[in-house]
Amino acid sequence: MSEGKNTEFCLIVEGFYDNVEEAKHALFDPFIEDYVEQTGKYKIHNSAEIFVASGIALDDLSIGEIEPGIYEISCKDSPQILTHRRAEQLAEKLRFQAMFDEITVEPIK
């Protein structure tokens, strides 16, 4: 199946967090920790400077709960598009961080 150039993707992740806010911290915290190690500081506006994939900053990401323990990570609330390549880059980083048990890349329908 050939995906169009503007097809948006998302990551479906599984992790046993009590709520979406905890899952968001699991997503964001490793990137913020790396940023603090590199720069020595962090302020909330720095989220636009922390890139998680080519052209995708931390503040471009949104996370929503599909059902308990299953979350969708996307750029739905951002002008950026999570392309297949970018989604794969992000998935690889998340697998390395091991904050979620399962991670898959899927097109947004």
C-alpha cells in the first residue's frame, strides 16, 4: 500500500499509567531530561526547542487515551504533520527509552 505524501501517522502505545497525564509525563520526561543534561536548564517554552523527530518538537505532540493503558501520540493539535518517516523516528526513540510496553505506527484515518 502506498501512502500519500500528506498522510498523517500516529503512534499507538501501551503502558500502564493511571491517566493520560501520567502517560504524557512518560512521553515528555526523557526528552526534557536529555535537554537539561545538554543545556543545564529547562523552562516550559523550551518545549518548542526540543526536537523528537525531524521537524517535530516536543510541543507539537499530543497524547490521548484510546482506552485504559492504550494511548495515541500524534500532532493533531499542531500545524506539523507526523509523516511515516517522522513517526518511525519517534517510535525508535520511544523504544530506546522503554517508557511504553508496545509501540506501533499507524496512519490516522
